[in-house]
Amino acid sequence: MNYKHIEEKVKSEIEVLAGCKIADSEVKIFKAGILDSLNILNIMVFIENEFGIKIDPFDINLDTLGSIRKICEYIDAKEAD
Amino acid sequence: MSTALDFLAKDSQLPLISNKGTTLTQRSFKELVERLAANLAKDNRLCSGETVLLHQDDPIEFYALMFALWENGNRVIFPTSHIMLEPSSLDFFQFSISCRDNETAVAENPDFQEGILPGYGNSVIFSSGSTGPPKGILHYHHHYYDNARAVRQRVLEHGTTSLIFLKPYLVSAISHFLVHYLTDSHLVFENFNEVHTSTPLFDKYRTMGIVGSPIHLSSGLQFIPPECQPRYFFSSGDFLPGICTKRILTNFPETIVYHVYGLAELAGRFFMHRINLNTPSNQYESVGTEIEGTRFRCTDGELFVKADFLFKGYIKEGTFVAAGEWHSTQDIAENRPSGMFLFGRSNDEIKVLGNKVSLKRIENQIRTALNRETAVIVATPHPSFGTILSLIFDDPGDVTRAEIISALRATLKPHEIPHQYLTMHHLPFTASMKIDRRKIAEQIDTLIPLP
């Protein structure tokens, strides 16, 4: 899956969970209060189910999945493995 | 202490119970019980309080045998043919009994082990095991009568006919039968899988009510001809969602909805709420007030009950544990001025990212938020993330997961938002028509995700 396609899917999911549009992929979704930190589990299950990736929970935290861009880079890197 | 035949003191020709075209009146039912009890009394093997497993699918013969065994002084274990039991739970009965064409057949149990049951109590009923291993609940038979008499005080209808889809050996069904007897009413058993054939019954009994689980009420609703006016819908066995009550009252504005909370440990009902069109809709989900003879308290949000007809103990995995004076129902409850509200079970609480979640409570919130009668929440372990929540629909229609999440965000806390949204076309049910979450969890990886 190309990066643009990944970004579209991730952005759409984050916007659904947040209930608002996110114009900037760099914005800190947890630190800015767009998502509650407890929603990280929704994002992790979404990534596994949607992209067929097995997430190692030690790989990630609120920072490594802290923005749409970081989530997409994580998925992109995992898909390349 | 009253005997079984003391309870069956009426001698009228009013119809009492029907199944598969056979109807017995109060008098003919009593005569059948007397005949069966006389047969049992002649059997030398059953003369001194022996423990008997009652195997009978036919509801008329089941209830007649139940009363006959009690009248004969036997201890009765309610049948288990539809309930999975641990083999170790099954060795404490001396005989099993069934009935065909009003004749009894008694068989000895070669594996009988003495010493599990205490020297008191004369009926053991097994739970369906929907929330754990099945357990036998020890009562005296008069507990069932006493509970039914207390319920009878709260049922204003008299001389009615009701359709019931429950298996006869469930506590809910026994309670319905006894209350129908006390109110000179008529209980018509029907196989739930043949609900579509019930329409002629509604043609015959234009005001026939429906009694049973919420699934039974909502399924039965679509088969009631519009010209009929059911006098009541009596919910039992599981939480009745407010949306279900609303739909019933919209279709039949003259009807009554009994929202009832029962406990096998009380041999019947505990709280009852009589709802009609004038009841404020924010009170539909209240289970009302306690029946006479029971006392309750809420400690740390958990509901406890005390009653003369409270059970005497559990038989679980081959051992007996005596009941205390107060019994914890393990329900999370709040007693408000408008009645008791239940918010799930303390033993269905799980932790998601360290936060407590009551599955039943959020399931009810989800059903209300999505305006759906059937949406099931199931918790399953994830190999890396701990517990995750899946929301299961039997018929999701055109709705997308994005639309569902949007609707739930306003109602649920962040950690309560389900993580997966799946379709299971045929939801599994337990014998008592509760949704079988364990079976869903076992099949979760094979279910189809919503787009």
C-alpha cells in the first residue's frame, strides 16, 4: 500500500475517533487533546486489522503514534519489513 | 409447610396449560398430578425422600411430574438435557424419571454418590451457565410458591392467556406457570423456532400476551396481527432494553409491559415494574420495586437480597456451599425514587487499559445510542494489548463503523469505545435465551468486520 493511501485511511480513522477534521498531519493528536490517550488501543487494533501488521507494544507509545504522520511512518516501515 | 397439592387447591374447568394442541384445565392438571403421585407412592424405590433427576421436555408432563415428586416427598433435580454440566455435578441423584402418556419411567443412577447434598432442601435447579460453570441452586419447593404469591400481588391482570417460548424447567418459566395458576390464567407453550406458526393462536386469543426473554418479546411482536391487542408483555430472564419497551408501546398503546428482574436464588422474581404508555420513557429501564417478602440493600453499588424464600446453597463442581443470610446478586445497581436501575454485573467488569468497564452497562448504552435491540459487546484477550472490546451485530444493515463510532463517542468514555465492529448473522443463545457471549468470543476471529 502506498504512503498516500495509508495516510488517507489513518486520517479518516483518527477523524472518526476525534469527531473533527484534522488539517495538519503533524499535529500532536494526544498532546493537543484531539484524542484521549485511552484511544491509543483503538488505533493499535485499527492498524493491525486494517494493514495486517503485528504491533509489538514495546515499539510504541503516545509519542511514536503521536501524530498522523508518525502513525503512517510506523505502518510504512512495518510494511517494508 | 404446605404440600404440593395444597398449592393446587383449585378445582375449576378454566384452561391452565397448553402444549401442542393439548390443553389441561386446573382440575385436569390437578388430577394428573394426583395420578402421578399415586404411581410414585407405589414405587418402593421412591419412598423416603430420594433424590430424583427430572427429565421431561413436554411442559405439561414436566410440571405434573414436578408437583407429583414434591407431593411424594422426593427431592427433585431439574432436568439438564439442554444444559452442559460438569460430570462431577451429576452423581448426586439416585434416580432419573421421565413421563410418557402420563406413565412414569424411573431409572436408577449407577454412579450415585452420597453426601453432596445437605439434609435440607428439596429442589435443585441448575443455572444455564451463561456466566460461568452451571451451578445447582438448592431450594425448598415452597420457595417457588411463596415467590409466585408475592408476584401475584403485583400482577393486576386476571384470566388472561399468554404465549411462552421458554423451556419449562427454567426458573422464569416455573414462575410464569405458578403465577398463571394463581391468576386463573392460561399458559400456552410454543417452540421458539416455530414462532411464525403462532399467528393462528393470536387469531384465537385476541388479547394473548407474550412472556419470556426480551428476544422472545421482540421476535413475537412481528407475528401479532395488527387487529389483536395483547394485554401484556412480561419480560424475564434478561435486561429489557428501553428501546424494546418503546417499540411494544408504539405498536400496542393499550398494553402493559412488565419489566422484571428475577433470580434463580429467589425461586422467581425480585423486582417488578409495570409500564404503560403513561410511564415516562426515562423510567422504561427501571426494574421497579421489590416484591413482598424480599429485602435489599446496595453496598458499594452492589445489590444484596434477603428473603424467607432465598435459596439454601449452591452445588458447584461436586461440592455444596451453604448460602448466607444476605446474598450478593453481583449486579451493579442504583435505587432511585422511580425504582431500581441495574448497570451490569460486578463479575462482568473487565479492565481496559487499567480502567473498569462493565460489559452489560456499555452494551445497554450502545443499544440506546444506536437505537438497536441487538448489539452485543464481547471482551476478548489480545495477544499483545490485553483485553479488547468487540461490538457484534446480527444485522448491521448499511451502517458503517465510522457512523457507529461517531454515535458512540457522545455516550461512552474513551476507553469504552469498542475496538472492533463485526457481523455474526446468527447470534448464539443459551438455553434460557440469553446471548451466549462465550460462544461468540470463541468464534470472534472468524467474524466479518464492518466496512
